Amino acid sequence: MTRYIIRRFLQAIPTLLGISLLGFTLIKVAPGDYVLMTTFDPSITAEARDEFRRQLGHDQPIPIQYVEWLTGVSLRGGDVVDAMVPMSNSCHYFGSLGFTLCDRGGGLLRWDLGYSLATKEPVWDMLRSRMPASFELGAVVLVLVFLFGVPLGFLSALFRGSAKDQGIRLLSVAGQAVPSFWMGLICIFVFSVLLGWLPVGGRMTISLDMKFSLVDRIRHLILPSFVLSLAGVAFLTKLVRTQVLEVIEQDYLRTARAKGLGSLALWTRHVLRNAMLPLATVLGPAIVGVINGALVIETIFAWPGMGRLTWFSALQRDYPMIMGAVMFYSALTILGYLISDILYAVIDPRIRLQ
Amino acid sequence: MKRLAWRRLLAGATLVAFVVPLLAACTTVAVPVETEAAPAGPIQGGTWTEASSADGTILNPILASDSASFDMMPYFPGLLGTNPKTGAIEATELAESWTVSEDSLVWTFNLRPGVTWSDGEAVDAHDFKFTYDAIASELVETPRKANVAGIDSIEVIDDLTVRVTFSDLKCDGLLDLGLGWLPSHLYAGDFSDIMDSPLNTAPAVTAEAFGFKEWQRDNFIAMESNDGFWKGAPNMDGQIIRVIPQASSRLAALENGEIDVMGLEPTQLTRVGLNPDLNIFKFKDDGYSYIGLNQANPANPLPGQDEDGNLVAQDPHPILSDPMVRKAMAHSLDYEAIINKVYLGQGYKLASNVLPAVGWAHDASIEPYAYDLEAAAALLDEAGWTDSDGDGVRECNGCATAEAGVTLSLNLKTNAGNSTREELGVLVQDQLNSIGFDIEFEAIEFGTLVGELLGQTYEMVIIGWTGLGTDPNDDSFWHSRFDTPGSGFNFVSYQNPRVDELLELGLETPGCAAEDRAPYYYEIQQIIHDEIPYLFVTGSIGNVGYSNRWEGIDPGTWSFSWNIHEWALTE
Amino acid sequence: MTSTTADQPLSAAASSALSSRSPKTFLTVTLERIRTDAMTVGPLLFIVLIGLLALLANPLGNLLVGVDPNRTNLDAALQPPLLPSMARRLVGLDHGVADSLLEVSGGVTHWLGTDSLGRDQLVRLLHGARISMLIAFCAAGIAFALGTTLGMLAGFLGGKVDDFILWLINTFSSLPTLFVLILLTSIYKPNAILLTLFLGFFGWIGAARFTRGQVLQIKTLDYATAARALGASRLRIMWYHILPNTIPLIIVLIMVEIGTLVLAESVLSFLGFGVQAPQATWGSMLAKSGDFYFLHDPTTGNRVAWHLIFPPGILIFLTVLALYLLGDGLRDAIDPQLRVDRQG
């Protein structure tokens, strides 16, 4: 088991490196860079713009910028030690090779995501400041998905072929088929504007002397978590239904039924337990689903999470921030898949991890 | 503050959809607070809540470059104030008075005594000098370097006297001095801690009406009233700015009373107007939308001047360099309908480049081009652009600028994501095609568009200027010096030696008095109107919707909240 | 999400579909099964209808309305739908509303009203259907061509190739796809073709993983081994023996994928990065409708743009719903085991 986990972690390294290389290239090749986006302003001269670029190191070729981001080591042609020293920890000029190597500190390999260009803050701090909101919404959505998806799927299987089954199927697929932003706008319009029952957006009622209020938090959570969980509920309902149906057809259940095992005991002891096994595998995809849906929900409901942060950084071409977020999300997803696999093995003794 | 230092393109991407001068911190004209003596003074307490479409990035006036950040940091005192109604520079901020040398290059400012930061330290000349020296420092990475480019030196004569020497006379040079001052006593003298100072996200002190309290990113920023504010302690407890990205969510929050003020989209106006609890402040904003016509060949962009400052003959655009064609275009747009339907009435016709908001320099006597399709068609016929093959598109039959047989085909671009401009593009395409043009319209990514604009490889572009400010000087749009492919903002390759000369005269008028400068700008406006480097589509009108549970609000074009410390709840 | 985890039941389905070979062709059997299921036939008919409307957008638009989708008419901006008032006129209840609408529009019949530039909503919906469907179909096509090829190569060649493709699959599936798409489109603002490529490029993982699994399974089956023993080349085996057996289930996956892509396109449009103006798509029309919730007539105070808010949203919803239901139904039809279950 331990060896398996270690191996999976090692396997994640090339994956993450691949993602970082791909992401960095795509951002850097795109039209418009950070300097242009923030200085498209007639009062800023071309010289000031070039100077700004040089200070940031954005005048260098993309591979050199990538290495700098990855390792915190900058490479410049010629002897530029004097010019570089104010921005670096240490610099050395290799006369025979004709270039200067500087250690700027940081870099992904040293477990440092660097500084945002726009806010000059550490990228990790910026991510961390949005995490409570993101995790709060994500966790509530996951709970809702399981809370509704499992019983609905189970009922659907229990009444398979009946009108109830068809109804549940239709309802859950419908939840998946609505464009989430449209649903969100309509929810705000109905529940906040017309009826006035729920707040328009945000994570809490904001005032100068804020005290934590659970009721207030829940009121703010209702609409965004409902809209964001729709797709997940549909997905899980379908999965549970399929699983339950598969289990029912297994030989041992036929035997159990033949033995005359009461139907309630049958359902709880055999069907439920065995059908629940594959649920462990849902965690990875569920995390992906929440991340995918979060940006739109955060935008509509003014939810201060990580999706908007990343998106805004993309508009500004704040590449350390975008890269930091992409790396974080990828790592989170890989971790989610890993936990799924481990859980699966723990629950189901037949599975051996190797 | 923002209005002084701010001048940029209307990016109009989803996130910066509406930039309203809500919070220009240039508080002005402190009437001594006599009302306090009255038996029933204004109600104390309450929190003023605003909504912003985007979060700020950094709370440091010399590092920030977005208006959302400036809205969120009304803590830093400034040298000069702006009259909220007229935009004139006034001695309402830290500079109590000033003297100017004969050649207008040396300015000596006498600072207001007794103003302190909220930690008790005096606000003085050292703070001013520190701020501007920091911008110039190699250790500080900022796009604001241009603010110090024209300054020769800043000397502190004594704590309350500072002398600024400019290298050249520039009548709008004072605008470069508009940035907020940093509290120098909290920073290292060598500027080494500016880039990563914790003060950039949590300013510790204030010298204005509000002080920083708490900032939850992408959520809200809370500010507490500064009872030691030198113009008088605010009546309210503080103010909050909430980040609500979606325009319709902002309106819903305004109607629910969750926020007190927001910039309104034209589609929201009627609804807000019908609401008895809300007021609307409408003002002519300092921006306009236009269609830029590249007069040079996009295949061969050339600089406007050579290294010695002599004009460089441009490779003319085969269609757009023909003044008759440009004039025909100007006559073939239905400005009235465009303003009414695309801008939902929130715009006004514009004849030339100086806005009515800059009253002393605006020539109101110039008439905007009239919508007149017959005149447009006649102009095109006369210029030798006729439809000889009957396909609905005109060709060059004896025109002056192109070879015979060239069709009147042009490409029109704008930035994607701005639905107003996209609608305008569709209309312009439709209207120009109806008199024999063949316009191809496309909305492209903003970064790509900027590249094509500055690179001068486009033909026609729909774009706008915003935050043009209080000075009529806009030499960066017209002067041949700024026709530099790749970086300059005279990207229409406009070239007119007389305009170059007038722009220089207007900027270097000895004494810089408005009445002396005005004639130059009148002449510029007439020439720009006649030569049509831009098709002026509409001047911008801004609308602010705000709750009527506050009294004392007296908004002006240049600042909504200049007297915010006097506002009070009505009950 | 749906496509990546659907392969487990599906692989079981394929093997059972294969083992239950009968004189009837696969197609007829499947069709027979579908015919009895209302929740599959309904969606199928709906999709066919939408497909026809999209194909015939031009002639239909000309016939019913007779204007170009980008033809503006500012005098007739924000007209309410003509259809209800015409219907009332037919039964003699209309008091000149239809006539005054027609007078303003210059006799053009705006059955579903007009947008803020006076463009006809019905014509734009028809043309929007075409673009939206075209993008979704092409992107799904690209995704599946790519996915099937890679999956087959991986499954059949094994070894280093398999390792590499598996690594690719793992890398891509650790990305939150829609989120990455949003970042990419917000940086590149692609035109319709590039958008299709982007969507296709990020949608292949499900198909690849599924095909690889199928190939690995089928490879061990008797007939593949027999073909190999007879000296058939790998390519031939792939083409003639393995591909035909995976196609039915791939079609199912494609249905679901197309639905997801239609949704993705609308989300991208909402954020401002969909197909660029002036081209109409359902997504861009729905995204634009967000501006109209609070739009009131200045004189009457009535809300004026309901007809712009609902039709594109409902069309997207129904189309995606139909695609998902169809995918579900087809899978059940192909997989007899599940079908038995559903009928209890």
C-alpha cells in the first residue's frame, strides 16, 4: 500500500511538469502580455513600458522565462551582474561561456509559486485567502450531491421501469441540461428580487462589525450550492442506479432471495453495501466537476472563491498567478483520484493496489 | 486622485465594464462644519456601501494601475484638488497655495499645516518627495514611471514647503503630481521594501476621511471613518465596497438595499428611475466612443517623424486617405438612432475631440456631421467611387487614391466581449454597406486588437477613450511625434503640421491661463472636425444609481463623493 | 464527467452485445428496442427536428420572415413577438396590435419579436441553431476521431506507446477541462473554427480511455485471435474487427458529449468568450439575455424583453436534455442486460 502511494506520487511529477510546460507556453504565446494589458494608456510612454518589461524579465525568450519560473534561476547573455544584483540573491558571470547566472530565489522546484504580477503578493497567499470560500462551497455541494444523489439513485433502481423511475431520471437529467448561469440568474431573479427571501450574493452579510452567524451563512449558501450541485446530483443518481441494478443481478443475491431473505434485510445488508462501493471512485471526478462549475457560480453569486481569482488573472495575463492556480487545481485533482483509489481498496478487500 | 492621473483606453472587457468616478478621493472645499452647533446635528453612524465590478489588486497608489484599486484606497493625501463640478485645479488638498516662476518651470507649493496621519505623524513635504522618488527608483517596478519623466527635481525647502522643477514647460504637467502620497515614515528610506511591503494590502495609516479596516479578497473591503480627518470627522461609521461581478446582481443588491450605490448600465435606467427609494445622477463623462480610420497603408506602417523630428511622408491608405470618402462615412451614420438604440439614449452627439466637460476649451459652435445619405452618396460619386457593375459595392472609377477597379472594401474591428461595441459594429456595417461600402466586421480579442492598433495594421476600429481628464491636451492622439508603429497612440497616422504646432502652443502657453490656451484648442477642434481622422460616434454619459436614505450627497462630474464626510443618514 | 466514468458498464455492455449475436442485424435489434421506449423516441425526434431546422435555417428564415439574421432595423427594435397578436387577430380579438407592429417593422413578420437592434429573433434562433450544432458536432467529431485513434493505438500496440498515451490521458484528466477551456478562450478569444478545435482537443479523453479498454478486451476474444492467426495485419484487425464493434457505444458517448459541448459553448459565451459577434449562436443569445432581465419600457414601466430571455435558454435546455436522454436510451438499448433491468 505504502509503496503504491509513493509510486502514484512519483507518477504525478511528470504529469504536473507536463501541465506546467503546456500551460506556460499557452499563456506566453497568447497575444498581449501583462505589461501591455496594464499599460495600454497614452500617458505611459513606450520607453516606460520597455523598462517595465526589462525589470520583470519579460523581454527574455520563453524557455528562459519558464526555467526562471520553475527554478528561480535567471540566465542572461553577457556580463550583467551589476544590473541583476538588486533583483537577485546572488549572481555570477561565467566569462568563458559569456552569460550571467543569477539565483533569484523561489521557483516551483523550491516549492514556491512566486509572486503575482498584479498584486506583488505571494501566489500561494492569494490562493489561500480564497480557499475558505471555495472549500466551503465545494464541501456543501459535495454533501448535497451525496445527500440527494444516493437516495434518488436508490429509489430509481428500487422502482425501476416505473413512472417514478422515469420521473427521477428525467428530473436528474434535466438538472444536468440547464445552462448553470441561466439557472443562477433566474434563481436570483425569483428568490432575491421578486420574493426577497434570499440575499443576492456574497458569502455573508457584510457590515463593519461582523459577527459569525450560521443562519446568515446558510442563507447565502442556499442558491449557489443548489445550482452548482445540480449536475453532480444527476451524475450520481445515474451511477447509483446502475450500480444497484448490477448488484441485484448478482448470483449471491439471487441465492439470498431464493433462501427467502426478507426484502428489507436484503436491500440494506446486501444491495446497499455493495452498491455503495464504487461511490468511492466518484471523489476525483466530483472535485473536477466542482472546479469546472465554480467559476460561473462565483461570478453570478459574487462568491469570493478561487475560480474568479484565476479567471481575472487570465484576463490580465498575470502568469505566475494563473500557473499557480492551474498547478494547484491539477494537484488537487490528482490527489482526489488517488484518495478515491485508496478508499476503493480499503472498502473492497478484493481490490489490490499495485 | 484618480481623475488627475488617469487616462486610458476604454478596455470595456467584461470585468471593467463600468468605470464610474464614484470614489475619486479628491475631496474638496471644506465648509467649516457649523451645522454641528445647530440643535439637531446630522445623524451619526451608518455604513455607506458601494458595489464594484472588480476587486482591487494592490493598495499602493504608485503601484496600482486599475481603477478598482484606486477606488479601494482613499487613504492617501494628494497635493492638488479638483473642483468636483468644473474640474478646475484648486487648492483644496494638501497644497494651500503655490507660486510659479516666470518661465512656469519651477513650482513652489506651501503645504497645509497641522495635517497628520492617523498615527499622529505629520503629513509633510518629505512624504511627497518620498513618493515621487520611489517611482523613479530602479527597485520599484511600476508602469507609472511616466509621471516622473518630466520632473527635473523635487526639493524639500522645509517641512511645509516643496519645490518642483519641470524640465520642460507643460501646461498639463501638474496632472503628473496627482498621485497619492505614501506615509514615508513607515517605509525604508532606500525604497527596498516598497514592492513587498505588507502595507500594500493593509495600509496602516490614513490622512483622509476613511482608514483601512479589513480586506477580504474578491469579497469586500471595509473602511472606518477617520475622526481626525482635517476637513472634519465623517458622520458615518465607515464605508464598505463589495465586489459583485455581475451587473444584474449588482442591481438586485441595490434594490434590496444591500448596497447604496452603483454605476448603472443603460438597460437598468428605467427600472431604477421607477424605484422611489433610488436616485440617479447623470453626468457627461470624460470619454467618447469613435471609429478610428487608419489613413496610412496597413501593409506598410511608417513612423510620423524621422529621428530629426521632420515629417515622414506616409504610404497612404488606398481608400481611407481620401478625405471625401471619410466625409461620406461621417454623413452615412445615423448618430441619433445609434445613441438612442445602441446606447439607449446614454450618449450625446460630438463634433470633435475636446469634450464639453472641459468647458473652457470646448467649441460648442461646431456642428456634428448630419445623417445625410444623399450627401454621402454624392460625395462618393464625386470622389470617383461608383458602382459600375451593379453588385451594390462601389469601385474606384477615377478616384484619387486607388487604382481603377479597387472595390470600396474595408475591415472594421472591435474588441470582443463589449456588447455595446459589438452592436455598434453590426449597425455601422449595415449602414455603410447600404450606400455601397463593403464592410467586413469582426470582434477580436482585446490583446490582439491592441497589437493591431499600436502596430497600425488595422483599417477601421471601434474603440473609445475614457478618463480623458480635465485638460484638453490630447497630443498623444494627433501629434506626428506619437505616430510610432508598435507603441504610439496616434495609430490613425494623422499628420498635419498645423495641428502639431497648435498642440505644442497649447501645451507651452506661458502662464498656462485658460483664456490664453483656449484659442489653440478651438482651432484644433475645427481642423479635426474637418479632416475626420476619427468618426466621433458619441460622448459618454455616466449614470450612478444611489439610495436616498442618505442626505448631503452633492455629486459632480469629476467626483461623486467629494463631500462624503458630510453625508448622513436621513433617519 | 459523464463520459469518463461511463466506460465500466459500457464495456460489459459491449461484450454482452457481442455474445448475443443473432440473425438480425445489430441495427434492427437496436431500433426495435428503441421503438418501445418513449423517453428515447421523443428525444430522438426532437434532435432530428432541431437538426432539420438547423440545416434549413436559410430557406426557413426566408420563407417565414424574409430578412437576413444580421439585418438591423432600429425603428423596429425590441418588438414583442407578432405570433400571439396574429393569433388573436385570427379569432377576431386583436385590436390593431398586429397591424401596428407590422407597420413599424415595414411589413416584416417578426413572429418571435426582435432584439435591441431590430434583428429578427426567429431568424437568429434558426441560424444560431446551425452554428451551435455545427460547432458541437464538429468538436465532438474531432474529439472522437482523436480519442478513438489514440485509444486504439494504445490498446493495440501496447508497450511504450501505451505508456505514453496513458500518461497523456492521465495528464489531461487531471485538468478541470471546462475551467482550462475558459482560461484558454479568455486568453485567445478564438473564432468559431479555433473554438471548435479547442473544444475537440479537450474532449477526447473519454473516448480514448473507453476505446483502449474495449481493444484490450476484444483483443483477447476468439475471433480477433483467429484473425491474427490467419495472418491479418494489425491495421486490418483494428479496422475490420475492432472498430465496428466499438462504434455503437461510441455513438452513445458522442451524443452525451455533444450535449456537454452545447452547454460549454453557452457558458463560454456568457463569460464573453464564445463565438464572436456578429455571428448568432444560442449561447451568445442566451448570454446577451442577461442584460434584459431589468429592461423596462420608459413610458409604460413594463418589462419588455421576455421574448429575448426565454427562447434561447429553453432551446439549449431541451436540446441538451434530449441528447442526454437519447444517449441514456441508446445505451440501454444496446446493452440488453440493463434493458432487462429497466423493465423489471
